[in-house]
Amino acid sequence: MSDENQKWSPDGSRLVFERWVQSTGAVGRSGDLFVVRADGAGLQRLTATGTSYDPAWSPDGRSIAFVSADRLFLMGDDGSRMRALTKAPAEAQGVLWPSWSPDGKRIAFTTRSGAVFVVDNDGTGKRPLTGAHSGGYCPAWSPDGRRVAFVHMPDRYASIYAVDAHRRGARVRRVTRHAYTESGFVWSPDSRRIVYARERQGGVYTINVDGTHDRRLTRDPLRPDLWAGGFSWSPDRQEIAYGSDRSGNGDIYVMDLPLGGRQQLTDGLGVDGAPRWSLSPRTESC
């Protein structure tokens, strides 16, 4: 049994996660969603499908979007009122990476073919933001709700792209352009910049959403397994928490943006990653 893909509720009081158990037959593993309070008490099973994963809290913490049997579902935070938001897998092409808009009215997701879609939280208004085979994954809304950024691999390297989420037929714009794989990104709270990790060269970078002012913040080596959910802005927007293996092990660091200083927070034997500030601005890290 393994517990994976943990997500804090917006108020930091609860944790939703996937629990996978080994099963017999061709399936191999079966997964369902559970929720537990921050103090470890009140463990509750939310689904019993055996195929539930990718949970995402609504901004108000009252609902959870998730994927099951290649479709997008929505349920209450206690597992009630479960309903499908997308149709049969053949039409939806399989669903991955649900991401809520800041106002809670829409959900962005990708299909297994790499198209990025949005759908209203009642299942209506589904439409594509990108082409059918664009190779996109890990969509994340800007805090102002205007754009959706995602990772796309047009060639051998993955880059970050962004698209207007409101205008039909909007042009998909490439944000980063380097001969390195780039991911592990997060929007700045003011929606003007993106912080991201760059493979091989290492370090944490920031870039304007229009692709200008690409700047290196640190030279920390960043392992790919620390990129997922790798960055978190402080509530006052002056610091960024991130995972790095500069010490030879995965640990959590905090970087002071105005001064450029860095402080190591953890030094245990295990690999530490995916930091989150309490009461931080709601910015999703991919």
C-alpha cells in the first residue's frame, strides 16, 4: 500500500491523497481517494472505484475534482454528490491534471493526447484551449484567472506555454525557449511572472509571461523528482520555498527574493520536496 499525490485543502486543515493497493489480475494496482485532518485524525475514504486519482481542491475547499476511469469527476469534500463532468473516455480521450480556476467556476485539464481543455464546474461549456495533439500537460491557472500555463514538448525538450483562457481561438504563446527541459513551474501571485526549474543547467529561474526578462535566481542543482510541486510563494510574496539536492540529498530551502539570500530548512536523511506555505496565495505548482 502506498499513499501518493497529497494535496492540502485551501485552509490547510485537511489533506486529500491517493491510496494505492496491490490487486490481483491484470490491473496490478487499485487506487482511491482519502482525506485526513492536518493532525492525522479523521481519516475518511471518499471513493470506492479503484480507479480514482489526481485530486484537486476547489478554491473554497467544498469540492474535489478528480479523475476516474479516464473521466473528470466532481464530488463534495466528504465524497457526496459525485458526478461526471466529462463523457465517455472515447470522447474525452482520457483526462489528466485537473486544475481549478481561481473563482472556482471552471476546471482546466489535459487529455491523454495532450490537448488542454476547460469545462464549467457543472459539466457544461467544455472547449479546447489548444490543438488536439499539442502534447500539453500539467495546466495551471494564473492567479488572476486570465491565462492557463502548461508544459509542452514540441521536440526533445519540454517548454512552458501559456494561453488566454477566455478568448476562443486565442494564440498559444511559448514562454520559455531553451535547449533544456523546463518544468516544475509556478505562477507569481501577481500573474506577471513564472518561476521554473531548468534541467542540466540547474537552478531556479523567473521569467515574464511574455517571455522577457528571463533571470536565474539560484544555481542549486534540482533533481527532476523534486520539480513536481516544487515551488511555493510566501504570503508576503518576498520568498520562495523550493526543494533542492545541493547538499547531496533532497532538502527544503527558502530564497529571499529582494536580497537573494538562501536558508536551508530541512536536513534529514529522507528526500524532502513539494513545500507549501501556510496561508499562502493560491498559486498551483506543477
